Amino acid sequence: MLGQLSAPKNLCLLRLSAIGDVCHAVAMVQLIQQQWPETKITWVIGKVEASLLQGMAGVEFVIFDKSAGLKGFRDLRATLKQQKFDILLHMQVALRASIASLCIPAKIKIGFDQQRAKEGQWLFTNKKIAAQTQPHVLDGFMGFVKALGLEVAPPQWQMPLTDVDQLWASETLSAGNLTGKPIAVISPAASKAERNWHAEGYSQTAQYLTARGFKVVICGGPSTMEKLLAEAIISRSDFSIGDNEILNLVGKTTLKQLLAVLNIAHLVIAPDTGPAHMAVTVGTPVVGLYAHSNPNRTGPYLYQQYVVSAYEAAIQQQYQQSVENLPWGTRAKGKELMMQISINAVQQSIERLIKDHYPELL
């Protein structure tokens, strides 16, 4: 903890990616803004992530293009050469981010504690946050708030959604005779295919949700893998053409439009992927599907009670030890782990969510 008595003039945050982590960081930034409203905040961020947060109040974004190689670092240095920050929050342990931190002039550079400052991050900072015991990623970020001498509070988000994007989502989801139906979003694809649940599980879940009165929407990015997975889910779903047909928005939304869709939705089904955390930021309950990473560390922050997890069993089988006895963040390995999640368990979690949030649908 720095023990500062007054707010700094300016502060820089370095967190380039990924979508879920950036969503966690928003809660931290906005907590700092509440307590230091006069402090100018600059955020060095990736291009895709910046498109989601564009318009965030009180924050200037500087885009770092990691695909540009050395030019990306030169451009960052040139952009910030006239700046002199009081504090840098170095919140990404990847070596690329640490090299980028050399392009950011700052008196104080705060990084993770020794145990979490991987890939040599500790060499690039002169202050560290306090060590934490088995924190969620978001709680780890809140360690930076505490290091600044500020009060930590439960996370809240004010995401920058435009009227145009909200209108687009509203019109898209109300097409046909669907007015009044609750919306269930399935965002089936993670960044790595092995973290995806199977198409049959998603399709049966979609049919189950439809039988419960929901309109089902599939969302995702424009990659071939995501499009093929969506098509496989729809092809396995026994729906007649009409009101019950799944609405496929995969590859058809910007991140802002996707956020607007998640904002309107009543619930979301997703593996360990960015949209699950986007949904959390707009208060939409999530059923998270996990097998490779510990949901207590990376799960949907406000909705851990609805997670369906095969992670603990996989860890026990692979290491012959419980999760508590292994390093925090240990990953389970294997391409078939997500197959251990049963359709029935997902349906049971959906029912708990409906009971807690939408008892009128029971």
C-alpha cells in the first residue's frame, strides 16, 4: 500500500487483453474513479478490447497493436513520449505487456506480488500489490485498488452502451411475434475449441429453454470454428420454422451490439469465454460451463452458484490431489474434459437460476 493522502494528477493502466479480464478491470477502474474523480486515467489496451469500451466515461484509451510487432512498441512510445504518469498499474504478466510498460513513463510502477508476477513481471515494476490467497481474477485486480490506499468495495459496472446499439439489439430480438418472450443467449465458443461443450448438449439445452418459454439466441464471433459450431447446434435442434427457431447472430454483431444483446437477455449459457463476463457487467445471470480452469478463479463473478463444473473431478483424476492442495490457477488438461458436463446438470442449474431470478416463469 502506498499510503497516499491525495489523489495523483494522472494514472496509467496497462491491461491489453482479454475480453473477460478487461471486463474485470472496468470494475476496478470505476472504483478508482469514484474515490479519485479528479485523476486523469489513461488505459493502454488492445484494439479489440478498446472497441468494447469505447466511450467509457473519464478514460482515455491508447491502443497497443500487438500484431504490429516492433512497430507496435515504437508507436506506443511515440504516443506517450510527452506524458509523465504519477502511477502505472501494470496488470498483465505477459512478457509482451512488460516490454510495453517500458514505453510508459511513470514514477511508480505497481505490479503483481512476487508469486503472481510471472514471466519476469517483477523486473519491470518498483511496487507490488499485497499477496492474496486464492483470489478470483477480479479480486486480484482489486488488489491494485488497495495498493493505492483506496477502499475496496463490491464491483459495479457502468458499461458504455450507446442508444444506437441498444436500439439495434432491441429491434433484432423483437423480430416476428416474439414480443414478451424472455431471451436466453447461448454463447457456445471459447477461444480454444477444447473449452467448448458439445453441440448436442447445446442443442438439447436450446430445446429445453424453448420448452420453458424462452427465445433462444446464439451469439459469437466471426471465426470459422464459431460459425460451424452454431450451425451444428441448430442442425441438431428439433425446431420447426417459426417462432421457436433459434436466432443465429454468430459473426453478425460488433462487441457493442453483443453487449447490448446480453443486456436485454434474461440468462446466458457459456463456457470460459468473454461474453460470459460481459453478461456479468450488465447484470445478466450466467450459467458457466467449466472443465479446464478453476471457476472460483475465472468464473462469472456474480453468478458462481450457477456454474456447472467438471474441473474439480478432472484435477483429482490428473493429479491425485484436491484443488486446494495445488498451485492456484492449475489447469486441467485434455481435449475431452468438457464432455464430462452432463446435460441434466446444466438443466438443473438453469432451473435454479430461473427460481432465483424469474420465479414468475415457474
